[in-house]
Amino acid sequence: MELYEVMRSTFACREFTGEAVPDEVLHRIVDNARFAPSGGNRQGWRIIHVTRDEDKRALVASMDRDLERVGLGRPVRQLSRLRRKPVEDILSRDRWA
């Protein structure tokens, strides 16, 4: 998929099917994500791949309410058309409009 196609078709997903992400897919995602910019190139993130349901429940119970979803998985539904403001509504030239 081309970059611009990805940018126009990716949406913020908050509901997942519960279907496991295959290990090779997870590895490919993390392999590419590790090249994302980080402050001072510290690469300070760490990732825990939690697979057991009881461990997931315990982790969720210990988290802040705003963070209670594991944010990786297959979306319950796929949005095919994203709504965005027109460029003219967000781009100004030379001064704040």
C-alpha cells in the first residue's frame, strides 16, 4: 500500500474482535515501529505481548480507566470512507485566518 493511500484509509480503532494477531504480523509491526522518531533517539518504549486472558484482565484492572483497552488487533469493523475537513478549512497562507 502506498503511503498516501494508508493515510487516507487509516482510522482510530477502539473496538477489536479479540482474534489473536499472528506472531509474524506482530513482529513485522514492531520491527517497523521501532524506526519511529523518539525524543533524543532514546527509544524508551518497551512492549509487553500479553496473551493469557487472566493476565490481560489483571493488567486492565491495574490500569487507569482511560487506558483500559489493548490497542492492537483486528478492528470489529473497517471504515471505508473517512470524513475530513477540506484543505481550505485547515490551511492558511502567511497569516492566521
